[in-house]
Amino acid sequence: MTAGSLLFAYGTLQDPAVQTAVFGRDLAPGAPDRLSGFRLSHIPVDDLQITAETGLIHYPILIPTPDAAPPVPGRLYPLTPADLIAADAYEGEAYRRVRVTTEAGVGAWVYVVAEG
């Protein structure tokens, strides 16, 4: 895979069950990495069925910050173009996909807050 098809996942996309539901396969294990320039926050889960099935009441979300926030831990996963389209649909309107460079110097896609 090329660097253009790597995804930095910091939340639910690290879960093998979510990966199987979104991509049709487990992406494990992924390479550990970290991302600076963002702070980790949460948004409420607005689907009662998801809460009932998973127990989640909040989704993690990255918010850009100029402050010296601690790096956000996550994992890098290689994805196909079709996988990225599936991930876009999974993340929904609260998130947008942007290009970043991780602390390891790797170019990757990541989902961040859609506002601002």
C-alpha cells in the first residue's frame, strides 16, 4: 500500500468488530503511532440502537489545537480507495477526513471534527 492509503485511527475504527462491520474484515494489528496538533474530545452517540449494541454513549473526535496538547495515540491501517469511501460513510457528517503527518513522519488520513 502507498502512504496515501493509510488511515490513522484513534477511536472506534481500531475495534476489530467495527472494522469488520465497516470494511468486511479485521485490519489488525495496525502500526502504533501518535498525532500532534489535535486534542481528543467526545461527541454524543445520537443513535439509541448503537448505544444498545455497543454500550457507547460518546464517540471520540479530534479537534485541531494550536496549544501544546499531548499527542493522541492511535494506529495506522492500510486501506484501499473503497475502504476510504466506506470509512467516510461510517464517520458521517460530524467528521471530515484530512491529511496529516504522524509523529513517525508518516502521511495518513484521519477523521477530525467537521466544524471549523
